[in-house]
Amino acid sequence: MKNAVAIYHVAFEDAGILEPVLDERGVGLTYLQAGRDDLSPALDADLVLVLGGPISVYEFDRYPFLKGELQTIEGVVKKDIPVVGICLGAQALAAVLAARVYPGKEKELGWDQLILSEDGKDSPLGVLEGRHILNWHGDTFDLPSGATRLASTSITPNQAFAYGPNVLALQFHVELPEQDMERWLIGHTLELANSKVDLNEMRAETARHAPATNVAGRALFKDWLDRLPGA
């Protein structure tokens, strides 16, 4: 594995703690911005990351580029290129696997304990057992046919799934380094205000949970890479 591509939607939602894991393995990471860049290099990558963003995968009228982005992601899956989708990226993977993506019954915005399935405990996500993870989403998705549910929360049944060995979808965020939370509090200021989120409480919860979750997130990603076919 030499070349990874990260498809991003807003600059402050980047690969975070996943990037140094790739760097340690000598894997170069190229960022492509959805809605602006040609995403076709993802079809020739050794690994693809599809990152989060504050839009919905079904908003084709508002963001026509989404159709092309989903076509690229579908091509990545069909070529058996290893791919990790985070938040919006997880919803995009669900969509290209013919599952329904739709508004959840309520928004999840903050730190919550992850509930692992038995399959999840045996997967790279096992390191997250008992950990609090960061949710920042209003949409959810049905479990794609043929996929394996790995994790839930009390609000969202489908928090993570695997589709074969090469596809990993995470509705939650393990990639955000603790020190980058302030970037998100600035970038998502309107959503946070509308949701009446207490920013000081969010900062305190991040300080409480992020250090251990950052360590576990790196271990998760390393384990997943090690389990890829041919690794």
C-alpha cells in the first residue's frame, strides 16, 4: 500500500489521527475536495477515506456534485479498494450499497458510549468497548444487505458496519484529535447554536474522553489495515 486518497467536504474535518498511522507505514495521503476536485484518482488509490461534512447524501438538488461523488465511491467499492467512511462517508457507503439514508429520530451531537455487537467485539472496533465516542450527525441509515452491524448507541442502531473485509463504515468520529475540537466548535458554530449545545460542556467532555479514544482510534485503524487481504 503506497497511495491513499481522502475525500473531504470541509477543511477542518480531515483525516486527523488516521494520517500519522498512514505516514508511519510509508503511505502517502492525497486530499481531494468533494464539489471542487476531480475525484477519479480515488479509483486508482490503494486506500480511500471518505470523511464527514455538514450536508446529507440525498441532497442532490442542493448539491448536484453528490451524484458524481457517490458514483466514484461506488466504483471504489466495486474495485475492492479498501475504503473507510466516517459520518457522511459512512452514509455515502450505505447509499452506494443500496441502503436507505434518512434523518434520524433525533440529532446526536456529543460524546456517547458505544455499544458493540458480538461481531463488533471481534472486529478492530473491539478496542472501543467501554469507550465514549463523538457523534455529530442528524442522519442515519439502514444496514445494507450483506453488511455486518458492528456498533450502536442508544439513539442510533446502526453506528458502524463492515461489508466484507475492505469496507468499514463509522457513523461516529474516531479521527478527531483532542486538540482539534476547537476547529469544529468554530466551523459548526451555527449548528451548535441552533442545537443549544453548551460549548464549555463539550470542551470538558472532550478533555475527559478524547485522550483514551484517540489511542483506541489509532489502534482500531492499525488493526483494520493489518486485517486487509494481502496485508
